[in-house]
Amino acid sequence: MSRLLLMLSLLAVAGCVTVQPGPTGFYWSNYSQTLYDYKKSPNATTLVKHKTNLEKIISYCDSHPQAKVPPGIYAELGKIYLDEGKQDLAVRYFNLEATTYPESAVLIKTLLEQTES
Amino acid sequence: MMSNIYKSTVVRLRIVRIGLVALLSVWVSGCATGPSGPQYLSKQEAFGTVYSERPKSILVVPAVNQSTAADAGNYYSATIAKPLTEQGYYVLPITITDQILNQAGISDGAQLLSVPAKRLGELFGADAVLYVTINLWDTNYFVLGGNVTVKLEYRMVSTTTNENLWRYKDQVVVDTSGSGNNGLLGAIIETAINTSTQDYLPVAHQVNSRSIYTMPYGLYHPQHGQDGIVRVVNPGNLVTVDVE
């Protein structure tokens, strides 16, 4: 019975994973899922899964020229690095967000100030 | 006595027949006018200020959750960025903006209703703020089926004028019954899984996508500025009056 439940839930999860980019070319992988899991129960395991997913989105886009890193992904990863105490990586990803999306300028300025202090 | 029963049966049958004809005509007319029918408004007619103001970036703030589902806000915020960016907008990273608001003591959207959008725009550098009220998130569970009814009301406000740029409400009912291929017991188990422990992310994503779809395309969409004539706005879903 529990095995059946597990199989069914695995199927349900697999059904949710959509990877096809729309006309904008943004590649989201299963961002909503790992983000929701982290929001639902914030702990080291769910955070690592979400972080790995963000890194995966970026590496996928780096190797697929038609895929674009969606708004906010670089910044979100940078913030996780900052919380881990990896300031250099944080600054690098905050700057990537700012150069990719100039609309982020004000927020990135705030984040860089936080990083320096 | 007999004739009375006969008469009432005839009357009843007639009522049923009239009802069937009415139903059929509704069904047929429903088919004749598709989603591009004349009753739908164009994006330009419904949301003209978006075309003149051309907002590029959106700050998504925490939901005002009036439903009985404590988790509804999380479902909303985990699934809203994707459809907004697909529509062509720069969405400020919600996890970060939520954290910053949290540090200021704000974790519920209701706390923000008294803050002018303009002020939020200055703090975060956003052209528009997206508010949402979750009116309903109801799960119904039957023996052999189930569904989720979700009702949301969105409001995108300009941070330069504090005016509404786009307002929309929608209600969807999503069937969470199993596929029914596993016999009676299988169907019962499947329904139980789908309705009680199911992850509602696909439901939330569907609800958000359906409404955001009516928003004029933003800068990052290849058809930015060219979709004004597209008739996808259901006038019944427009919000024109504030309900206090």
C-alpha cells in the first residue's frame, strides 16, 4: 500500500515538471516545486534542493543558447551564497543579475550594500 | 384522479422538454462563440494605460489570504513569477523582496494596502506592484472524485501614478479526481491522494496563468506593443468597483 502511494505520488510529481520554454525563451526547470517545498518547510535539505535547482537552470542556459536565465534567478542564487557567507560569489551573481536585467538596478544596489557591511 | 396524475405528468414532461431545448441552445451558442467572440474585449480596450505607460518591472507583494487554506499564499507566490515573465515582464526576485518586507515586519499582503505603490516603487525600483487577494481556496472531496475551487482577484498598480493598470478576477474549479483506470478501489485511493495530499502547484499555476494571459505583453515578449487588438479579456472578469 505505501509502495503504491509512493509510486502514485512520484507519478504526480513527474507530471508537474515542465521544461519547455515559451516565446520568451526563459527556462524555469521545476523552480515552482523546489521553491514551494522550501517555503512549506524551510530547512537545510529543501534549501539545498532549491539552490541546486537554481544552479541547474543557469548551467542549462549556459549550454543552450536558445534558453535564457529568467528574471531574478541570478539574484536569488546570489542571496543564498550571501547567507552562506560566500561574499565573492554573491557579488558575482548580483552583478550578473544587474547586467542581464537593468530593471534590477535599485534592488541590486541595496543587496550589494548589504554584502559590504 | 387518474386524469389529474396524467395531466401533471404531461406538464412535467413539457417542462423537462423546454428545459432540454433551453439547455441545448445554450450549449450550441456556447460552441458558436469561441474565446475570440465579439463579447470579449481587446487588451487595448480593457487595459489601455499599460500601453501608454509601458511598465517593465513588477514587484509581487505577499497575497492577502482570505481563504480557509493557510498555505494558499505559498502556492500563489511559488507560481506567479513564471507566467509574469512569460508575459514579458521583469519580476523582482520574490524570495528576496519578501525577505526585505519581512525584515520591515511585513509578512501579510493586508499590511501593505495602506502603503502607496509609489513608495514601494522607490524602495525596490519597480514600475508596477502586483497585489492579489485569495478569496477562495476550497477543497471538495467525494468518494469517487474531488475538486479544488480557487477564486483570486489581482490588481497591478503603477508606481508613478498609483493608478490601477490591470485588474482581473477569476474563479476556476480544477478536477482532482483520479484517471479512473485502476478499478473502483484504485479510483478511491487515487482520489484520496489527489485531493488530500496532492500538491496544488499545477492548480495554482493554472489559475495564475489564465489571468496573467490577459495582461498586455511586456518588454521581453517578442510581441511587445503589438497585442492591443487581441480579444482575450472577458468583461465579466474585470474588476471596476472596490469592495470594501
